[in-house]
Amino acid sequence: MNTTLEKTNNSVKQFFNKLLPYFGVRDTKTGNIKWHAWFILFVELIGTIFLVFWICFPNAFAFEYADVEGHWANGNATLTSISNFWATYFSYPILLALYVCFGIFVLVICTIWVSANFNPAVTTVEMIKGNDPYHLGLMKIGVQFLGAFAAAIFVLELSKALGTWDIQTSATTYAVSLDAIAPAINPGWVSMNIFEGSISMKEASDSWFWFLSLLLEFVYVYMLLALVFIGKMNKVARTAWISMGLVAILWVSQHTMNVTLNPARALAPAVVHDIARGLHGQTATSYTSFVWIYILGQMAAAAVFGLHITYKDRKNAAIEEATIGNKIAIEKAKHHELMLENSRLTHINDQMYKDISKHMGIHHGHKGVHPKVVHTGKTTEVVYKVKPTTTSKKKSSKKK
């Protein structure tokens, strides 16, 4: 059994090593793989498509209109049941947070070995920290937006295929939003929605609304970036940590405002929705009029966090370097003191040897008595080693 398993592992390793040069280069010293830029960009593209599609595709079932009687024009009972399921599931904020985070966890755990940003705000911090060269970081941001738009178009075509793009009833017409987000604040003590009544609110409320929307998006994205970058963990632990923290952020944010936490996810569904409505000659809510709030708050959070953590890392590196320098200096000082102490003891030993020899009337190199100074802790002892002479040996042999 073990032999078969070893053969299988060896075959997989050989196959991987044959393919590796096409995707990256292994460092012979560290064993780490430096992936080619095209492969990094490809992973970012596919990952962003999956991420945005995972978040937005339930909207294609028009679950937000599940309570509208007879909203399915084709009368498909199965699709109606699916719509009701999503409506019930997403009515619980914690379940919505778990749904989003489960998809993110699976995605990141599969791609973190190559690149797992899928968010222009995260990539911006990577560039500021110096983890990504600017040319690579900008290309990653470009493919992230491209992937988000591709996912939004997929959701659009899916809603058209399901018949939910336009929901006709006897009273009115409903339309899916492709999960495009518009600012809405509901912190419990005040409720404001940009689509409640006319767009032109009172000037004071309007200013407060924009400021609070921008501030909350800034705070939530800053918290997300802290989960991604702060602390030293291995990749699997980091992924689990991000997922658990993101559940908390999404659950809390649903009680305060609509959040996206991702510029690509905020922009793509809004633009695709508005363009699709315009191409069909329909007048609908213009989500692109408000998407600037999200993008400004998110990128501002990325810039501030990136500068802050870069300053902190450099400060810690300087402190660590200074600490290492101090340790080396201390070790050198201790070594110097030890050498001085040894020199002092050697000098004392030699001096005591000379004094004892002079006192006993013997000279250096005398063959009979050899005094030796021994330092034992706090005391100094003099040991005399008597070496038998040749004459004494002869006398003893005569006696025998």
C-alpha cells in the first residue's frame, strides 16, 4: 500500500516538475516558486470572475421580488421555489455573511499559493508595501475589473435566460438589479435610502448621508485590510482568519449600510445594469451615479492603510536592526571584559608564583618543588607538587 502511494506521489511530482517551467521558476535555495506574470494575471482574472459571480448570481432569481404574487411570467414552479429559497435565506444577515464568506474561503484556499487579491484595494496595499511591482499591480487591478465585468455580464445573461430581467405583473414591472449596490444607511436610529422619495433630499440630510456612507465604507474596508495584512500566519491560517473576520464585518455592516468592500464588485454590476437598461430603452435606477461613494471610500482606505502599515513595518525593521546591533555590542563588551579578567588573573597567578618561589628560596624551573596557584571561586590556593629527584630514587634502591 505504501509502495503504491509513494509511486503515485512520485508520478505526480514528476508531472508537476515537467509542467512547472511553463508557469513559474523554482528557487533552488529556498524551494519557493516564482510564478510567471501571465499566470498570476490569469489566476486573478478567473478568481475575480468566480468571486463576483458567486456574490451576484442569486440576484438572477429575483429573490427580492419573491413576495410579489405571480411575478414569474413563465409560471415556472421550480424557479419560483428557488427564488423563494434565496429570499428566505438572505433574510437572515448571518446566513448571507456565511454564504459570501464560504465562497471566498474556497476561492482563496485554492489560489493563495499563486495570487489571491481579487480586490483592487488589496492590490493597492500590496503595491504600497512593495510586495508587487507597480507594473504588475496595475495589471492585476485591470484584470480584476475585467473579471468583475465578465461576471456581471454572465449574471445579466442568466437573468434573461430565466425570464427575470423584466418581471411583468398586472400592477407594475419589476427588474433585477444584478446585485448592483446603492448607498442605504440604517443604523437603527436613522433610516435613509437614496431611492426613498426624490433624489433631492434636504441639504443637511443629503450632506450627512454622503459623509456617513463614505465613512462607513472606509471603516469596513480598513478592517478588511487589517485582516489580510496584520499578523504573521501561514497561508491556511490566514485564509481561515480572513473568512471568520469577514463574516463578522458583513454581519455588522448589514445592520448599518449597504457595503461592497471591493471597487471591482461595486462598479461592474452598476455599469452593466445601467448600460443594459439603456440599450433596451428602459428608464431605471442609475446605480453608476452613486458608485463613486464606494470607490472613493475603498481606495482611500487602501491608501491610508498601505501608508500606515508600510511606516509601521519600516519602524519595526529599524527597531529590530537596532536591537540586533545592541546585542552584538553587548556581546563584544562582555567578551572584552572576560579577556581583561583572564589577563588580570593570569598576571596575579604569575606574581604569586614569583613571590612564593622567592619566599621558599627556589627559582623558576626548580626540579624539586613546583608551586601552582589555583583559583577556586572566591579563594586562591597554592598547591605544591613535589617531584622526586634522581638521588632520592637511588637512595631508596640502596636501602632495598
